[in-house]
Amino acid sequence: MTTNKTTSGRYNFMEGRFDMTQIPRLNENTGDPKLDALNKRCNENSERTEDLWIELDLQLMEAIEAEKARKAATWLQRFAQSLARLSQI
């Protein structure tokens, strides 16, 4: 994670890039059952959020690769057409 941790033990989420695939977890062993249950729910939501961002990153990478392949195929097709025209001369 690229966040800055201050001496108070808190993260400064406004500085730098926050990695949504490495969300800090809350302590689930505080001794207060209500707080532990709340922190557990928050941690479960963090896990689902991380999974969502990972899936989005994978979809983006696949889209970028597909676009590169499409551009390469278009270039090869145009190159082949140019060669065909040159061979007719």
C-alpha cells in the first residue's frame, strides 16, 4: 500500500495513491463484542471490495490486450493490402 502512516496509527488516505486491493483491516479482538461484530462486517466488506477491484483490473487488462491485438490485425491487413497493390504495379 502506498499510504503514509502517521505516528497516531492512522492512515492518510488523501496523500499518494490508495491501493483498493490492499485495504487495511480493523481489529476484531477489541474485547467489546458489538465493536468486534461491527469490525468483522467491515472487514468482510473490505474483502468483497478488494475482490471487485481485482476483477475490474483484470477486465481492464483484458480490454487493453484486445485493443492491442485489434490494432495489430488492422495494421497487418493494411500492410498486406499495400503489398498486393505493389505487386500489381
